[in-house]
Amino acid sequence: MSTNKFEIKKLKGAIIGLGKMGLSHAAIVGANPQVNFVSVCDTSTLVLDAFKKYTKVNTYSDYIKMLDKEVLDFVVIATPTKFHYPMVKYALEKNINVFCEKPFSLTSDEGVELTEIAKRKSLINQVGYHNHFIGTFRELKRLLQENVIGDIVHFTGEAYGPVVTKEKGSTWRSNPNEGGGCTSDYASHVVNLIQEVVGHPIKINGTLLKSIYSKGVDDAVYSLLTLDNGISGVLLVNWSDETYRKMSTSITLQGKKGKIICDATEIKIYLKDANQKEGLEKGWTTKYITEFAIPVDFYLRGEEYSAQIEYFVDNVMNKRQGTYNTFEQGLYTDKVIEIILNNAKQN
Amino acid sequence: MDRILFGDNQFFAVNHASDEKSRAQAIKFKDDKAIITTLDIAREEGLNTFMCTTHDRIANICDFIRSNPEKYKDYKIFPCMPYAHKYANAVTELGIAGTLKEYVPGNFLGSLFKGGVAYLSKDYLSIMELLIDAEMKMFKGIETPVIFLQNVLTDLLLGLGMIDVLKAFHDYVEKKYNAEAGFITMNMPMLLQKLEEVEIENPIICSSINLVGFRMSGGKELYEKVLKTKKLRAIAMQVLGGGAIRPKEAVEYVCNLPNIESILFGASSKANIAQTVNYIHEFDNNSGNKKI
């Protein structure tokens, strides 16, 4: 397709994998004025035919054919984890910038290789840990950098939600060899958040994995972590808790000068003494996402999903590697998950 | 449409500014009776339209309304479909084809799958119509003059460029239910433009409109410009920003905007319902938007 010389050149983008996340990415990419959304790839004819019938994008059932045929600036990969390695690798070899869903790869060996290729070829890379695009968690990171609650003595990283609430069903999410299980899937969000906001986990001091409804994989993980800055705390994640309407992730930090409880909607700060610079009173202050939400041009199901794609597209447009959610950061999270799972086996 | 529409987020643990409040609400509204009581409190304040998602529990509320026809004589419901979490959770577990098999009534889809791809590909709109019928079943015998498509679907279709499907929803709702179609969206300016392109004129669009620009994609100024210059029947939601904006300022902002036909809000307590209703009347009177 030729570009009108008076228009700014649009990026050509494609999606592989049209499950829940892939469809959501497709809508966000499709609505982005900087992008010419050219193709999709999935194995479901039901889904592909809907694209054929109602959109102008080209459809493929084989990602190799798509990546061979289309000239692309970037691809979004939203397939089950076990496919990330071959797909990301093939795209990188074709010099295509890659946004890959989380968790990054099935084993850290694969992740190391992919990270090296992306680096060597200077391709823009990003993993879909969307919590970093939630305004409250950004504010949490800033408050910690400003040392608002003093030396941190303990953290709690939690996530609860209703993913597996019955003893039935078997998708790739219930297969431990395909990146299934609560630790690899759900808990990776929390591990990544702790890693980038509080500190990099370097030691696991004990882990309990619990299967509640699933067979063969964990539905909950409780683990004691030590970080590279000496701070220690707890990871508590359970995806079989139907008292939550949807995934709810939070970080609690206990400091010598106060405490912060932060989730995707609120940030609650308790200070022993007022902090004038930050305009925070002594005692509790609650701030809401309404104050911190990252403005987006197209909203589908949370600013974070749009903001992460807008960020990636901007970076590809400007040929600049972003600092949020690099492959390297995704890889580190994969490594921590591996250590947690190994630690559980030892117990 | 009434000037004020009563919403249902508070009944189903939805609060956009506080996960903690939303869980407290789930406990408060555990019984259907608590929902009915709150609807009745809202009716006492003159709110006779309930705009609600097609959550399973709404079926019980509909049963109650049907069995008390005198009490709910002029009561209207604006259904908003689908209850997205039901399908979203199913897609994660069963995939898209599996979800359709689970929710499309009868064995229609089973025969489609046997029929093969070519046949299947022509029938997305029939599938949609069957799903609408399934969602509408619970409202039988109740006045539903406006039927909405929930924002997650409106915006998914909008982003994918499947505007013909939005048009098909609009046309089917009109034809089958003699109702007007409404669209909930987080992208009002973009949606309006696309609906105009498929010749849906003066559409009912419900979107976030609030003082702080929360969930107003493209920015508050753009929304204000569209309200001033374009033709649509706008419903303002998230006016209070999930409770994060002071009610008086929040309502004053929306009442002073042009072209807002209705204001949608939900609240749990009599005091909060009355307060918001009073503010709307007060600022409507001041701005000359006299309506009930």
C-alpha cells in the first residue's frame, strides 16, 4: 500500500492470536491513527471469517506465511505462552518489532535467546505487563523514590480473582508444561510489579503452592521473597477466589515513616508525620485513579491496555526502545517464577 | 428518556474508583430484596427508569416487577447487554467457539459447525440476534424502550472497524423489540463519527462525561466540542467519577453542558440518591434545562 506523501507515514501492524487479549489488542491497534492495521493470524476460522467479512485486514491461519508475506513494522503476539518462543524468534529474524503478551517465555533459556536477538538487532520489544500503565502504581513508584514512607521494612504483593472456580475444564492454562498454573500466569503480574516498583527478587525463602480446583497445576501461590535491595516480603496470589469480580492486584508497603496500600483504583497513604513537599497530611490520605489515569485516545477495557500499546507504537514510530516492560524485564520475571516453582518442589 | 436514569453498578460490585468499596457493596446487596428496596427509594425520588446490565440477578428483579404490576405501573428498564464478565470468563475457559456453543440457545450452532465454514461465515448476525433474544428473555412483559450495547462490545467493534455489526444491532433492536438502540462507549466522539457514516442519525450514546475528564478518550475538550456542535442524544455517566469528585461540582458541570438528554447515576443510600437528584434539579433550574 502506498502512502500519500502529505500524510505522516503510518506503521504497519499485525496481531497473532485472537483470543481475549488478542482481540482486545486488535481493537486498540485498529483504532490507533498512527497504525495501518494490515493483518491478523489465528487458527480459528470462526474468528478469521468475521475479520474477512467485516474488516479490511488480511487474514492468515499460519503465522510464518503472514510474516513472510506482509511487510510489517510491528507484530503483537497474544498466543498461549508455549508459542511465544518460535513466533517471537521468527518475527525478530524478519526484523519486525515485537510486543509479546505475558508471561514472556516458557523457560528462561528461550527468553535469554529472544532478548539477545532483539538487542543485537536493535528491535523495539515490549511485554504485556499492563500494571505499569496504571496511574496508581506509577504514583506508588514515584512516592517510593521520594522516600515518603522512609526505610521499607516489609512488602505484600497480592492478586486475587475468579479464573478457576470449578473442578472442570482443561485449556493450556491448566497444563504446567504450557505455562499454565496460577504462578506462571496470574502471579507473574505481581512478581513483575514487585520487581519494577519495589526491587528485584533474588532469593526465595519458602513457597506454598496450592491446587484448589485444578489438577496438576497450582491455583494459589504463597511465597516469601528477598529483594536485591535487602527488602523482604510476601507474595500472595490466588486465582480461585470468586469473591473478586475480576483480577484485583495490590501492593502494601510498611515503612518506618508510614504505610502505603496501592491497587489499580486507589492509593492509600498513612504517614506518622505530615509530608509538606508532597502535600500529604499526618494519618491517612486516599487518592483515586481518577487523578492518575493515563489519558488515552481510545479506551477499551482499562486505560492500561490502550496506554501500553500507544507507548509501544510511539516507540516503534520513533525507533526508540522504551524503558517499561522490555524483554529483559519480562525475562527476569520468568526467572523469578522458575525459582519460585523450584523452591516449592524442594519443600 | 427521563432526565435522570438510575444505574446498577452499585448492586454488582462495580466501582471505578475503589475496589474496596465495590467489595463492600457486594456484601450489602447480597439479597435481591436489598436491590428492590434501593430501587424503591430511587422511585420515591422520582427515578422511574432503571438502566441495568443483563446480569443473572436482574432476572429476579424482573420477576418481582412483573408480579407487582400496580406498584411498577410506569416503571421502565433500559437493558444493557451483554453482562460482559460472563462471556469474558467463558472465552478464557472455552474459547470463542466454545463460548458461543454454551450461550447461543438451542442447537443452532451445533448444526452450523456441522454445516461447515462457508455456511458459518454468513451467519454472524443471526448468532448476534439469537444472543440478543437470549439476553432479552428476562425482560418479557416489562417496558424496555431503549436497549443498549455495553461499552466493552461497542468499543471492541468500533476499534476493529466492524461498524456494520453496530448497525445490525441498531436495526434488530428496532425491528424486533420496537425499541431504540443505545450505545454505551468510552469513545463517544469516535463512535458518533462512525455511526454517522453508516447513517445512524441522532443516536443515543451513553458515555463518561465528568468534570475531571475521567474515561473521556481524546479529552474533555473534544467531548465538549462534540456536544456543542453535533447531533446526538447524549447520556452522561460516571458523572461523579466513582465518588472521587465532589457531588455538587460534578453535577453542576454536567447540568451546564449542552445536549445532555439524561444523566445516569447509581447510589446505595437514600441520602446519596436524594442528594444527587436534588443537585440535578437545582442546577437544571439554574441553567434553564427544566426537565424531570
